[in-house]
Amino acid sequence: MSMTEQAVATPLDELLARCRAACGELLGEPVQRAAISECSVAASDLRRVAQWLRDEAGYNYLALIGGIDRLAQLEVVYLLDRLPAPTPTGRLALRVAVPREAAVVPTVSDLWPAADWHERECWDLLGVRFEGHPDLRRILLPEYWQGFPLRKDYVYDSNTMVDEILERELTPEEDHSAGAGDLPAIFTEGHRRDHDGLVTEDIAINMGPQHPSTHGVLRLRLSLDGEYVRNVDPDLGFLHRSFEKLAELKTYVNGIPLTDRWDYLDAMGNNLIHCLVTEQLMGLELPERAHWIRMLVLELNRLASHLVFVGTYGLDVGAATPFLHCFRDREMILDMFELLCGARLTYNYIRIGGVSADLPRNFLADRVESFLDYFPARLTEVDNLLTGNEVFRQRTIGVGVWSAADCIGYGLTGPLLRASGVRRDVRKAYPYARYDQLTFEVPVGERGDCMDRYLVRVAEMHQSISLLRQICAWFREHDAATRGDFQGRLPKSIKPPASETYTAIETPRGELGIWMVSDGSEQPYRCKIRRPSFCNLSLFPKVGSDQKVADLIAILGTTDIVMGEVDG
Amino acid sequence: MTTGFAICFLVLAAVALAAAAKMIFSHHPVHSALYLVLNLCASALIYVLLGAPFIAIVQVAVYAGAIMVLFLFIIMYLNLGLAQDVADARSRRATALATAGLLAVLLLAGGVVRWSGDLAGRPQQVAAGQQALAAGQAGLPGAPAATPDAQAALQAARAAAQPQPGQAVTVEQIGVALFSRYALPFEVASLLILVAMIGALVIARPQLQRESALRKEVSS
Amino acid sequence: MAKGGTQTARAERDWTLVVVWIGIAAVVLLVVGVVLGRLSGAVPHLQAWWQAGPSLTGLVEHLLVNWVGAWNWPASLAWLRPHAGWVAPVTAVLAWVVLIFLFMLPMVTYQIYALRKVVGFMQARVGPTQVGPWGLLQTPADVLKLLTKEDVIPRHADRIVFTIAPFLVLVPASMAYLVIPFGNQQVVDGKVVYSLIGGDLNVGLLYLSAISSVAVIGIIAAGWASNNKYSLLGGMRSAAQLITYEIPLTLAVVPSILWVGSLNLNTIAQYQDHLGNWLVWPCFPGLILFAISALSELGHVPFDLPEAESELVSGYNVEYSGMKFAMFFLAEFSNAFILSALGVTLFLGGWQSPFPESVPLLGWDHGIFAVGWFFLKTLSCVFFLFWLRATLPRLRIDQLMSLGWKILIPVGLLNVLLVAVLRVVLG
């Protein structure tokens, strides 16, 4: 580990030298952590440095903006990276410290559009005001919420809060009791505008939080001009369970079951990232078998998650049959997980230092390998049912074309980014577990339309099948020798030394990462989660407007969001 | 025959008249349109009574099925609400009443002159009166003008039916009448419709072009 | 196993109960009918009707004219006395009611059951299995459930229009059964021996098109009156779609009319007396056009935009519940049957057997055999609809419109021209 630090230190120094030459002495002393380089910068200099880093140093991708309440001051961390391939410096974090009472930081949402939602979230939960942000509203909590929950002095008094919520004045939008006599209410609202002498009226439509196609509790406020959507405003937070706050209140081990609830279609990945970042803080080494078991369940879970995507995407464009076929096959994977850990959705299987239980005897031969023999033909069958269908092709080809620049700018990751032609996969860029020992392709799309986003996922499923075959081959060789050695030795209490780090993995939805801050106690001091669904959705208002309603649904379907993750 | 016919006719005529009245006096354009549909269906049944099922079916298909559907469609698209209508209706009501009254007087006068007695023996005139009445109502603001080809068809039906009153008019008879004796009016009527269609296109065209230009601007 | 065993036993007991109840009801009805008939002296009339040729309308007419008409009517009411003149429309209405209750409801109920079983099979599911053997009583149970459900009318909805709309959709759908030739009409010496057609209208085809065009009003009205934007959009889409596709649908049936020279559905069916005479041969493009436009008129996959659940939740009927929802549902499935029947009658020989009359058994197409052929063909078409439903995604509204206006209508016009020329050339 220390050798790597030495190896990457030089590019960082070089980068800082170039930056100083260009912008002056703005950056503080660099800190080299295990996986990321970090510099501090004054709030007033942030924009200049950020602009230089984006334009000259190639940091085109803003992974996250996280706030940390240090009691004396608030810190805002900007995590930058370059797509598709990382710079020699790797990930670069900028740290801005501001006083708690006047927590104001200039916005970077014009440099990286991804910052728009990240800054809103940071304002919502930590009360950092981003100057110059075009639309600094709360994003996860309701507008009437008081206080900033992630500040360390925040006291949640449920009684006062509930009273205030109940007694507050309803906004006109919430007030459904206001009817308009005997006239249907649809005629009394809507935005009138003059349109070449013809007065037309946009219909304001509320899609969700209960709607078959919003994949959970996403609420979209649409304004429609006939069949065209003119404006989209997503309203998030219906499923906000404040995981970042809860994580601070629980020990590292107790935090794992929480992770199951973020992206409930890929709970294994969530387990893994929490354990991975904790292990990194503690500098734990794992037994070899644990890594391979982890990869096994991760790839199985990727298949299960993409199966849900293929099925529900069929539903979104009106085909019901693929959905049931996909769920039948997903069921087999869930059965395997049930054998492994007793749960079918919230696994709590991957633990700090390894996994909770070894593979059952004959699990690979009886379950995984027979599944791998059965499944590829089924996948091709379902795929043909959709891609071989002229109606499906008409609905997806050329619909919702996203440029690579947009995807990178808005911080999209995972299949969405790859469908637009950016070949980036965290498993390749920053390998974790033993992915560096496996061979696989990173499929990318050409057009960046709905069809490509669908095809990329199907191609990824084929890659996962190949990965699973390789993992099974490893087990055939090493199973007997390593059996029982699935959990590393842990100290009695898990107290990582006071430090911080960021690690990410590639989930079916993209780059899932945690910026974990430890103060040496049993609980995390701050656990900032980079939720890929949240970032992926941030492009939606831009690409959703001026589409037809049906295309809007087709496009939303391809983003494959999981609301548990979007809302955090 | 006469009693049953009279009962059915009176009931249907009452329904048609009531629907027509409700159509005029309804506050909401959607209600008016639905009453007009009822009126059209009732008059269609009267045609059936008169032994002209073809005309009845054409009446339902063309007026109720096509024209009124378009009307409802447009009313809903334009969100013609009650509120704006009330203000307008005051000024229009007098004109509407006057027109309706004048029409009623004319029709009654015509009816009195031509009926003069035997109701059942000359059912075609009843049909004509009813059709003219419907057309008269349809001519009011906010309602359709009678399509010329349906009127032509009616005339043809009348002509074809005249030799044997009381017997059902066959499609063949109507076809022959339309394409021989009434060929010219029929073609003129279709020409009129064509002219109206082209006119509508000409009026709407610049609008469409401007809109698509605007859309391009927005998307770029 | 034990659990499964008890479940099977319970299911069998339920089924036995149903059979017993149906038996009891049948016996009671029979007894009541016979007793009342004897007491009131209607039996001779029944016998007379049977000898005259047992048709449904004939029975009602006969009873009204010869039995009720023969009562001792007071002089003041004598003008109401039933006689051959005005009884005909009444019997038509009665026949219609009887057809609906005896035919349409069970038909639609089991069509839904079949849909659930067939699509279930295609989607690797089992469909209903719990109520009755093989779940046979599931859909009747669903109908009962819908009938007993609370009838919710949304606030600010237009109550009257909201209530009328389902009728505007269901009544035309049920009226369409009147002119469908389910089988042949046996005429001996100008006297109808039996008839398997509700009403042998001369303009049957036009009647069908007029009837179906009225249903659109119900759909628009339902969408508008619900005071829900999703319903309104669904209603608008329906209206646009139905108006668009009525034209190619009409153009698609014109060739058949041209070829046979009649608007009478039974005449058209009679013309196609064996496979070589089926109208599908001269009017083949017409069949394709008809199939596509009919799918769209039905709002069926892949044209189910008015009720696209992923966009509009459920479309024009989103606010409807209970009985009123059931009416839309019934109308939808009933229309699927009617359009299938129409397609069969116009292109696939109607109730005629594909074999010549000389072939024993297979060539027979009278009475029960005609009905058998008719249902075999029609239900195959209905099955085809189910199959599509399990296979295809949904088109987008602009794709649907351009298909209708830019492809189907020109092709339909060309097809009419082609068939007309062919007819003239072949005489």
C-alpha cells in the first residue's frame, strides 16, 4: 500500500505545480490518502481552481459534494475524477472550510451540472448556502422542514415538528379542498401563454408518487402542451430515510443492515461498499476466499437487478410478457441468496472482514453452474422478444439521445454513461475485490438512445455470466483448500483510526461510493454516500422536456432508478 | 298500425324536442352537445318508423358518430368552460331565441300547409320536417351545419320512397337516385366539402409553420 | 401434501355446491314455468309457436299477439292491445335484452377467463386456479365483486355525464349482437323455420359501423366528466384514435360489400359457401387492413394508448369503480368478440364450413354445425388477440396517427379501387 502512495505522489506534485503556475498559491498542502489525493482551498478561490482543474487538468467529472460538520467549522468536499480513464493523479478531492454561522460557498453548478443536485442536497441536510446556485431549494426534505439534520447540534423534536407541520398553512398546490364550484378543476388552473396569437394552455400534470411508471415514489411535475412535455420538475424525498444520519448513530457493524435498504435491487453491492470503506479505513486484509464469494454474489445480484430492468422496461413500453419471464429467472437467483443468507431482498450478507457465512456444500455445482447453463438461452429469448420486435425498436431507437458530454457533466455513471459511448467501469478503473484477475469487456453504446441503454445492460448481463463462469472456475480449483476461510480476523471492537477515505464500486446503477469520516470511535463521524441513482436522475429534467409523454416514460425507464437510493 | 305508429312517433318526437330544448338552454357546451346527440338519435328512430333505416343509420353514423365526436373533442380541447360562456350567452341568447322562434314558425307553417290531415300516409314529409328541424337547431351558434350530402341523401330517399309510401327504402334505390337524378347536387355537395377542407388548411398553414419554427428554436 | 389435499377437497366441495344450486334453480324455474303456464293457458300458444318454427323473437311475438292480444281488453285500453303492427319493435328490444343476458355476459365473462389463462400460459404463470375447478368461477366471482362494490363518484366530477358515460359505451356494444349472423336462417316456403340471427337487417354492416361510432362519445364523456387530467388525456387520445381508424376500418369492409353486392351480413356469409369462395381471396389486403384497424378501434395491444397504464395509469376510466368500471370492461371484451365475428363474417366465411356441402360432417353447416363453425373461427380470432396482447409493446401516439393517416387510408382507398376493377373484370 505504501509503495502505491509513493508511486502516485509524483503526478500529484506535478499537478499542484501546474496549478500554482496557472492560478497562484491557492491550494493548500496536499494530503495523499490511500486512494485519493486531497487539497484544501479557500472558499473565495474555489471557482478559479475548479475551473482550472476542469479545463486544464481534465477533471470533467464531479463524483460528489459532501459536507462535514467539524463543530468548529463546516467542510465541503468536492471529489473530482476524469472520465473515461482516470488521470495519473487519480481521484482528487478539494476541501473548502467555512465558518458554521456563515456557511457560504460559491456554486460550481455552472462548471459541472452534476453539482446542481449535490449542492441542493448539501444545503438541505447541512445548511451550506451555495452562492449563485440557480435554484437552491431543499431536495430531499420537504420545503417546510426546519434545521439541517446532518449538523452535529441538530435536535429532532418530533412533537414540535409534527405540530408545526400540521398547523402550517397549506401551499396552494397542496390544498386540494379548493374546488371551483361546479366546474371541473382542470379548467381553472394551468399556465396560459400567447402562442402566435392563439391562446393555448399547458396542462399541469402530477405524475407520481403513485404512478405505475415512476418506479417507486418519484413524483414528476409535468407541464404538458398536448402530448408534449414542456417542463419536468422531479420532486424527491418521499422515501427519504436519512441513511447518512442513521449511519452516524449506529456502529460500523450495525450500519450494514441499513445499507440493504438503499438500492434494494442490489443489496449485496450496498453491503459491500459499506464494508469495503470500513476495511480500507482499518487497513484490514481479507482471506482470498472472501473476495471470490463477494464477487460471486455481486455478479449474481447484478444479473438479478438487470433482469428487473429488462422486465420493467418492457412494461414501460407496454409489453407485459418479458416482465414475468425475467422475474421467473430472477427468482432462481433469489433462491440462491436465500440459501446463502436466509434473505431474499435484504441480505446483510457481506460483513466487515468477509461474509457472514460460507457457501453451502455443492452450492456452485447445484445452483450457480446449473443456472449458468440454463440462463443464457432464456436471456436471449427475452432479448429477442423485445429487440426483435418492430414496435419496440420504433419506441426506443433514436429516442432520448444523450450526448457523452451531458452524461459526464451531470455525473452519470454505470450503463447510462456507457450507452453514450464512454467506456468507464469502476471495476476496471479502480479494481476492488479480485476483479483485476478476471477478464471481461466493458460494453458501450454508439447512439446513446434508449435502445443503447437497453442493449448495454443486456451485454453486461452476458459479461456477468462470463464473470460467473470464471469465478466458478476459480472455486473448482480452490474450493477444497479454502473452505471455511471466509472471514478475516477482526479486533474486538471495530474502531477505525481517525481518518477519512472514499471508495466506490460498480453497481448495476453506476458508481456507488462512500466518503467515510472516522473519529476513532465505534460510529462513523460522517458517512457521505454517492448514490448513483440520485446522480443519474439529475439529467432527467434536461432530457425530459420537449419529449412526448410516452417517450418521457421510455426515457425514465432506461434510467433504471431505485427510489430507495435516490431518496437516501 | 296507425295507433302504434302514432304512439311511437309522439314519444320519439317529444324526446327529440325536449333534447333540442335542453341543448339550447344547457349552460355547459358539453351538455349541449350530448343533448344534441340524443336529439339526433331520436330523429334517427323516427326515420326507422318511417321505413327509412338507411337514412336513420347514416344519421347516427355521420352526425352522432362523427360530427358530434369532433365537436366534443374540440369543446374539450379548447376547455370551453361555463364561466366564460355565461357572460357571452346573455348577448347571444336573444339572437338565438329569435332565430329559433323564426325557424319554428316557418316550419310549423310549412307543416300545417303540407300535412293537412293524414299523418301516417305521408311519413316522408314528417321525416323532412324533422330533419329540417334538426338542421335548424344545428344551424345555431355552437352547433354544426347540416352536411349537404346527408340532405341530398334525404331528398333522394324521399324521391325514391315516393312511389310506394310506407315501404322500406332500399340501399339500391338510394344509390340509383344519388347517381342518376341527384348526381349533380351530390357532386356539388362533395365539392363544397373539399373547398371547406382546403380553406381550413390554408387558414391553418402559416400557424403550423410558425409553430414548428418555434419548436425548432426551443429544441436547439 | 396434507395441505394441498385439504385444499383440493375444499375446492371440490365448492364445485359440488354450485352444481347443486344450479340444479335446484333449474328445477324451481321449470316447475314455476309449467305451473304458471298451465294456470294461465299459455301452453297451447307455446305449442303453436314450436310448430311454427322456434325462433326467439317468434316466441315473444306469438305470445304477445295471440295470447296477450286475446285477453279481454277494456274498451278504454283497446288501442293498446298488442297486434302484429307494433309488437315487432318490442320483440326486437326483448330479444336484445335476452341476448345480452343469455349470451353477452357469459361470453364476456369466459372470454376474460380465457384471456387470463392463455396470457398466463404465455407469461409462465398459471392464471386463476382457486375459485371452482381450474379457476372456472373466478371471473363470475370478479363480476359479482364489481357489482357489489361501492360506486365512487369523484368530487367535482360532472355526476350526470359521469353516470351516463358507461351506458353510452356498453349499450352500443350490446346492440351490435343483433345483426351478427351466428348461424344460418332456415327458410321453407317463405316461412322462417329457425333463425340464428338476432335481426336480419338489410343494412347490417352500416348499422354496426353507426353503433360503434356512438361508443366514442361515451369514452370522451367518461374522460371529460371524471375531472381527472389522466382521464381527460385518455379520452382525447381515444377520440383521436377512434376517429382516425374508423376510416380505414370502413375502407377495409367496402371490398367485401362490393364483391357480394350487399350490406346484409347474412347474405355476405351465405355467399362464401366453401373455402374457394371466401372473400379473403379477392379482398386479402382488406383483411390485413381490417385486422390492424380493428385492433386500433378496440384499443388493443399494440394500439392500447388510450389506457396505456405506464403513461396514463388507466386512461379514460381511471376514476371509475364497481359497476360502472365493469361496464367499460364488459364493453371492451364484447367489442373484441364483435369485431372478431365481423372479420370472420366478412372475410373468413362466417358460419359456413370451409368444406363443400358434399363432405359428410365437416361440410355440414346448418343449425348447430353453423354455430359451431362460427364460434370456432371467431374464437380463433379472439385467441389471436390474446396472443398479440402477450407479445407486443405499445406504439407511440404520433406513430399510431401516421400509420393511420399516411399508410392505412391510402392503402384502403387503393384496395377499394383494385377490388372494384377486379369485380368488373371478373363479372
